[in-house]
Amino acid sequence: MDKNWKIETLAIQAGYEPENGASRVVPIVQSTTYKYDDVQSVADLFDLKREGFFYTRLANPTVDAFEKKIAAMEKGVAAVAVSSGQTANAFALMNIARAGDHVLALSSLYGGTVSLFTNTLKKAGIEITFVTPEMDEAAVNAAIRENTKAVFIEALANPALLVADFEMYAKVAHAHGVPLIVDNTFPTPILCRPFEFGADIVTHSTTKYIDGHATAVGGIIVEKGGFDWCNGKFPEFTEPDSSYHGLIYTRDFAAAPFSVKLRVQLVRDYGIPMMPFNAFLANLGTETLHLRMERHSSNALALAEFLRNHPKVSWVNYPGLPDNPEYGRVQKYFTGSMASGVLCFGVKGGRAAGEKVMNSLKLAAIVVHVADARTGVLHPASMTHRQLSEAELVAAGVSPDLIRVSVGLENIEDIKADFDQALARA
């Protein structure tokens, strides 16, 4: 692989280099295990003394190719693919925080992530507190504690569509010797590369745009490399791991200690890696990601402009609109000022009128999903975010009348016509 390749080329070529006469396309290695000729070869694999495959719970050739591709696209040193985006976010934190530790997060996170943080991780003894997007650097800095182990944000919040100020959060995190973790699901590495703005770890729900066709659930965690895990705050990286005969991650895997530890501890013990067929589908989707993100973004912008001029629409939120409050950060952090394919709007008449519009759509479907080739709509307050309290809904930017639209790849005139006929029935 040529390190100077542009991201569009990496999306197609990175991660897999077929040998003479081998499959041109990444093959599906649908096997749980791998054959060796001698005992020592397998023993060395178990002791992490050599690279290779011995059990698909830890590593698989198809998954490995996908991991290397996403790492290359994000310009990271390594990546670990797992069973879902929720797993990716959970493991990103669990790899560095344990019972008694604290994580600072942005309140506008996706509702499922908020529920994960405030319920499941709380039960595991990891305390998460939230800062609001309006808080300035001083206020965020004041929220850091002695036992804080990470700062967690979304690049583009779902569904509030707030663009995080990467550089500010990175500055605060690094001032306290902790990593900045960024969920980059909505922009994808095509539109935004958080490592360029100070992030240390990036996560994705590959179920969304990376797969792009609503066929395979998955997640991935990418390590930038270069973070100082030896600063005294992360003893599990610098002290011997008794489960691997005293291995020390920062010493024995200095290039990617976060990724190795995540794979051989969490993926090994919880047993939720990405499956080979899902990796095959996600890798296939990635090959057209650069083309799809351009169309998703242009269609979303066109629909946003159409809706905000419609007499039955009360408001529209799309960060790609020049008068949107987030547009300045889109220009700063996103490639080509493209703002991905999700927008939100409200219908005059409130929630009841909005439900009538959703029920009247023909091309766009009501789906509990986002970010694939087909246009879909969802009412977050009663669907994806229904576990949240009223206060949490407000903090997440979810109003009762908010309709989220995942704008697909269909002809934009057909999409606009579908919303026009549905709005006419409200």
C-alpha cells in the first residue's frame, strides 16, 4: 500500500494485498479455527510472540483486512472491529477505565450511548458525567476530576446534529493527561478525520454509512498512536498482565498498546468480535463510501433547503445550511463543507401533525435505522431515545416534534416530491 494514496483510493485498495493468483476481492474466511504443523507455532500465537490467526474470536483474515482499511483511512496505527457500534463505544472506555474511574462526555450523544453510559457502565462502577455543548473551555476543564480517564464526544451528534469543537475538547483532555475519544459514525473518515484535530481514539458504528446498505451490524475502534499511556494514569498499560505471563503493553507493543490490550483482553474475554461475513459486507460498502457520502450530503442539503421553504414546516436543522449555527465548524472540520446525510425538522401542528406526515410517506420508510442507501424517517422521542428522561431528551437536543430524516441515494426530485405529498396531508 502506498502511504501517499488519497482516501478514495484507500477506501478501495487498503487493507488487502492479494498474492499472485489469489482472490482479487477480500475473501470470506468463514472458519473458527486455523491449522498449524507444530505445537510451538500455536503456543507463540497464544503468548502474542507472533502475528497470525488461531481463533476467530480474537482475529480473522477477513476482519483483519477490514480493520487495516479503516485504520488507513482514519490515519491510525491500528483498529479493532467488534460486534456493534455500542460495543465499540463500550470497549473504548472499558479499555482504559475501571470501577472507581470517571469519564467526561458530551450531553448531546446518541440516546443509546447515553443509556449505555448512565446505566450499564454505571453498574460496572464507571461514572460518566456530562457537559453541555454550550459550555466553554473553562467550564469543561473544571468538570475534569482527578480520576477522569477520558473525554468522549461525537463528531456529529445524533440527532441534535451539533458539530463538536474537536480542538477545544482535545486541549482540555490533553492538559489532564487523558485521551479524547470521538465517535465519527455520521461523518465517516471521508468527511472528517478527528485525528487531525487532536483525537486519540475514534469509534464507528459500521452498521451505518460504512456498510451503507443496512445489511450488517458492526463497530470498530481505531487508535491514532502516540498517546502517552505511561503518564501514571493508566497502570494497566504499564504494569505486567498476569494473564499473559507478565506482558507489558507499552513495552511489548509500543506502537499500538491500546489496540492490542483491547483485543487480547476485552474481545477475548467478552467474546464479541465482528463476524467474518459482516466484515466482508462492511469492507464492500467502504469501497463506495466516498461516492455515497458526496451524494448523501448533496441530497440532504437539497432536501433541507426544500423543507425550510415549505409552508407546513416550522423549522429545519441541517449543519450544511450556511445559516446554521454549526456551519462554521462544518467548514473547519469537515471535508468540502459536506455535512453528511441526516437532517431534522418539525411540522407545524406539532407531534400529531408530524406523525401524520411520517405515516403518509411512500418513498421514505419509517425505520429504526439511519445512514443507508434508502431514505428513512424516525421519531427519536418515541423510538431511539424513548429510554431517556425529559431532561436527558432536552440535553440531547431532542424535541417532541423532531423528525429525523436519513436522506438516501435516490433521485432528489423523487425524495422532495414524497415529502411534499406527505406534508400536504398534515
